[in-house]
Amino acid sequence: MNFELTEQQQAVQAAVARICRDFGDDYWRERDSDGRFPDEFVKAITAGGWLGIAMPPEYGGAGLGITEAAILAHTIARSGAGMSGASAIHLNLFGPNPIVVFGTDEQKARFLPPLIAGEDRACFGVTEPDAGLNTTRLTTRAVRDGDHYVVNGRKLWTSTAQTANKILLIARTRDLAECARPTEGLTLFYTDLDRTRVDVREIEKMGRKAVDSNALFIDDLVVPVANRIGEEGEGWKALLHGLNPERILVAAEAVGIGQVALERAARYAIDRVVFDRSIGKNQGIQHPLAVNWMELEAAMLMVFKAASLYDNGKPCGAEANSAKFLSAEAAFRACQRAVLTHGGMGYAKEYHVERWMREIMIPMIAPVSQELIKSFIAEQVLGQEKSY
């Protein structure tokens, strides 16, 4: 069992880190303040060919795996860009996966190259206001009419919809009451985000101001049958090839934020002198930081285990969910400790740790709650009765 990154993976890490060095703390603090989308950063990542890191080479991708995509996402977050940098591109890293797995050759040739080249920007229309995490209960409806579907409904917490021109959208094509299982009757589409039919309203939030989150109101959106991914009614199966990679990438990003926050806290503990000694000389300061390091390292191992399983075509639901849970918990504690180690200055924007403290709340909440992950592991791994 080898825990070292391969030469290729180290090259990915180094190349992405070089790009990130051109976008330092001040850049991300400004984006956190003015809320402007980090177009310059996304263009630099795109120019490096990284948007297609896990996409097939025949469509312009690098043909690597979710493991390498996780390394990319982790490197971005750890640079100090946090969720503002990672979220600006990470849908491109996992979102097209259902197209790769279930799309026809014609669909792959039509959809993937513009995404990889940065000519298209996609958003992910899954969560709904009345369904929340219970995705099988979503009510957005797609009704077939000849060679197209007509879609009506609402979506919530759809990131990058302010600037996206495409949407990966899941909707019901058969009523839940007519389905033997709740996962049946769902259909996945990848189509134009037609703003004459979709009202996009931004949600103001506590962090990651530069990457928008939105409520979508969909009224008679026309979607060609040619834009359906997979068979009608089998959207849940297709969606899973986006959901597990998403959990893995969010976990990698969380670890990156926790690590950069810990790094700043450790540096401050060395430099800050109170009562004629550095505060890091006190075990009350150094012991919690040491625990943070151990927790983050352990969480990253689960990230790589989940990614490796996915890349090798093996079941990874438990591992992907566990990676998200462990990484979010470890990173939250590291960010909290970073603020506390800085004392009053931890509350000041100039030290940046307060920004990471706000942004780490995203992996704590999304794409699935910590509580639901615990229920999933109890039921699917430990054989307990379903509690919800």
C-alpha cells in the first residue's frame, strides 16, 4: 500500500499551486468584499487545461480521475483561495461525470469540449425548497411533448447560476405515487439555462460572496429529448455519478481550508509574544493545534480512499460520505482554533482566518448534512433500521 502521490499527481499539485500563487490573500479578500466572480482565476485554471482533468482525452480532457481532481481542488483551497476559489470551478470537475458515464457519443462530443474549454459554464439544479436533502421527493416536473420536455418547478442553492449558460437538471417524469421505489421516475437533463424561462434570484449569504448561490423559478422551460442524459426515469442512477465525486471534492476542499488556517495559526503562535514568551510555547496553545493536524491528515486519507474506489469502479458511497463528514469536522475545528489562536486579531479581516471560518460552514452543511451522513452509515454500513 503506497501513500505517496505519483509523479503525475505531484506534477498536478505543483502546476496548480503555481497558478494559485498569482492569486494571493489580497485577491480573495477583495472578492470576499466586492462579491465579483473570480473570472481571472477561472481563466488561468482554464488556460492550464485543468477544467477537463477528469474528462476523456478524446473530448479535450486530461483523462485522469477523481483522485487527481481532488488533488486539484485541495491545492486551490489550501492556497488560501478557500471555497471562493474551489467553488468557482468545482462543478466542472464533477458535474459532467453523469454525461461521461451515461451520455451518448453524440452528447459527449456536443457537451464536453465547450465545458473543458471554458466556453460553457454549468450550474447544478438538484436541491428544492420543499424537498431539502430528500432528493427523491423533489417536485420539479418534466412532461414530454413530442421531441422535447416542458419543465416546471423550483430549485434552491444553485451555485454559479448568475453566470452559467447551462444547467444539469433533475426532474420528475413520473409521479412518485406511480413508482415502486422513490428513486424511480427521476430524469436527468443537461440543457441551456434559458433565462426567459428561468428566473434566477441570488441568495445573500455569510461567506463565499464571490461565487453566487441562487433560487431558480422554472416556468415552461423547453428541453429537447436530445438533451436527456440516460434513459427516462433513470436519472437517480445517473445523478449518483455526480453526487459521490462531489462529496469527495468538497471533502478535499475542506481539508485544504483547514490546513491553511492551521498553518496561519501555527505561524502566529510562533510570532506572537505575550508575557515575554511566544504563545506557542504554552501547551494550551500547541496541543489543540497538534490535534488539528492529526485530524486533518486522517480525514485526507479517507478522501483518497474514496477517490481511489470511485476511480476503480468500486462502490464508494460510505467512503465518500465519510470523507465529507470527517473533513468538514476536522476543518471546522481547525478554523475555529485558528481564530482563537489569533485572539482578537482572529476577528480581523486582515488575518484572513475569519474568512475561512465563514467559508468552512459550507462543507459542514453541503452537499449533505452531517446528521444525514451519520444516518446513512448507520443504515447502510452497520445494518440499523432506517430512522427517517
